[in-house]
Amino acid sequence: MKIPVVKQILTGNDQIAAENEQTFRENGVFALNLMAAPGAGKTTFILATIDHLPADVRPAVIEGDLASTIDADTISQRGVPVIQINTGGGCHLDAPMVRNSLPHFALSDIDLLFIENVGNLVCPSNFKLGTALSVVVSSTAEGHDKPYKYPGIFATADVVILTKADILEVFEFDREYFERGLKAVNQHAPLFVVSGRTGAGIDAWVAWLLDRRRGYTAAI
Amino acid sequence: MHELPVTQGILTVALETAEQYGGYRITAINLVIGDMTSIVDDSVQFYFDALSQGTAAEGAKLHFRREAAAAKCLECGHEYPVTPPLNPFCPQCDSAFLQISGGKEFFIESIEVDDENTGG
Ligand SMILES: Nc1nc2c(ncn2[C@@H]2O[C@H](COP(=O)(O)OP(=O)(O)O)[C@@H](O)[C@H]2O)c(=O)[nH]1
Ligand SMILES: [Mg+2]
Ligand SMILES: [Zn+2]
């Protein structure tokens, strides 16, 4: 006998993601899921973003990438609340991991929550976390063919960050080629070209981010 | 690697469904997986064989229906199926202006159960 199946494969994860989303909403927390290859520059980009925030916007970080060269200590030294999630070798964060980390924060004191996913371009996009924004970070050092090689994750992005712009020439990075690939798989996500190291381009990104956050809080 | 939790999800949903329909043993699971999801059939089958041991789905065969993504050339209008890595140029007119959609399917379409024998 053949039985049609209605319930879906990641229902368990998606339900908890919806709970997280609700928790974020209740506390006015605008959460970002940052996905990238290992070493792309996620942590550096998060720190640069935090440095460019106005004083009245309070950030926090969930660090899911153990392989990072910059660890949770660096973030916490800046007085930013940070929780390190140990994924036990897993290749992505999932909604239960995020949920379990939330009690460690004073959520009502947080405006922006940066969730640095495990460095991986293949699977994190299948696992919703309950965030308001999916951010895919790519770097000039990784080459301009990333959207062609990993179209799946670029297609799910709400916004794409191309970082390490300061070394774009060194890697003979063809920005137009990258942008065409991105546009082919995702017609909606804006692209910000930045350098986490020099801070170039971060202001424009922060302005856009805060604008999105205003839209989010206005709708609560 | 991400196939492990995905496969756990497949097994859980399949077992729950079989349970609801009278607790029959599962003989097959029919999956639909888009090429943009980067889920590898062999890995899913591998994890499934391990995870399903001792359950009502032990020995079940996984059938994969792969769905390609669709490319459309914005210059000549040519439409054709694609799988990653994407070719950056239209095979018909060499244009680099393409639009890719679909290939994101990822679900269990149905399960097949042995309704002659109950148990698990
Ligand atoms: N030149 C340059 N190097 C960067 C930039 N951002 C990060 N890096 C370097 O790239 C390496 C990985 O950065 P990190 O932020 O830890 O990457 P993550 O693994 O994605 O979190 C470190 O050596 C950083 O100093 C950038 O904008 N420009
Ligand atoms: Mg990092
Ligand atoms: Zn064409």
C-alpha cells in the first residue's frame, strides 16, 4: 500500500525555528543568520559591523563557528554579549541549538543578534534558525565563481556580502562575473562590497541593516 | 554530512506516517529532492540504513526523484535544465544573463508499506 506523506522532513527543526522567531519578535531582537565558507571573514565582518553601529543599538553574538581564527573572547573583550555554541563537529547550526543558547542572554537588552553559522556553503541553508535575515558572506579570496558553484545557498540569501574588498586586485576577482552569477540565482538580494579589515563599505551596509531593522520593529 | 539530520528527519516522518496508518512495516520511501539542495542520495541511503535498524523502516528502499533547476536565458529566451556547478553562459547564444529557478524540492512524496503483515 502506498501512503501519501504530508508532514515534512525538517518539520521538527522548522517548528523550533518558528518558536525562536516568536521569541525574537517578543523581545524586539532582530536576528541575522550569517553563512559563509570557513575563513571567509564572517567574524571580522561582524566585528566591523558592530564597530559601526550607533551607540543606541545593542548587539550580541552567537558564535557557531569553532574553526574561526577569531574566537568568542575577541568579541567579548569589546563588551558584546557572546555565546559560543559547540556543534560537536556538526556542519551547521540548527534551531534547537539556537533555542538552547537564548536563556544565556538578556534578550530584552539586545537589538541585533548576529548568529555566525558554521563555516560551510553546502548545508546551513536547509536549516532555518528563526532569524529575520539570511546573510551570505563571500570573500574575494575565494574566487568569483562561488555563486555558480554553490547556487543553493546564494538563492536563499536576503542579502549578500562580498568582503575582503581590500585584496580584490590581488585575487584578480572579477566582480561583474560574480554579480551576474548572483543575479542569475537571486534577483532580490542586494550586494554589499566591503572590507572587514579596513571598514570600507561597512557604513552603507549598516545603514541598510538598520533600515531593515526599523521595518521589522515597526511591524511588531 | 548534513545528510545525517536530514535522514533522521526522513526516518521520523516515515515512521510517524506508518504508525498513523496502522503500524505497517515500511518497504519503500519515495523522496523528491531538487538539485539545488546539495543533498546527496548515497549519503542519505547510507545514514538511513544505519538509523533505521531495529525500526519498522529497517530494510526500506529509498527512491529518489531528482528535480533539476531551470535556467532561462534573458537574451534569447532559451529554457533548459541545469545542475550545479552552473555553466555561466547560455548554450544557445552564449549570453551571460541567465535566471535560475527551482530545484529546491525536498520532501517525502509517499511511503510504501507492507499491509499484509503488521509489526515493526
Ligand atoms: N585582507 C583582509 N583579510 C580579512 C578580511 N576579513 C577577514 N580577513 C582575514 O581572513 C581570515 C579569516 O577571518 P575570519 O573573520 O576569522 O573568518 P571566518 O572564519 O569566516 O569567521 C583572518 O586571517 C582575517 O584576518 C578583510 O576584509 N580583508
Ligand atoms: Mg568566524
Ligand atoms: Zn541565450
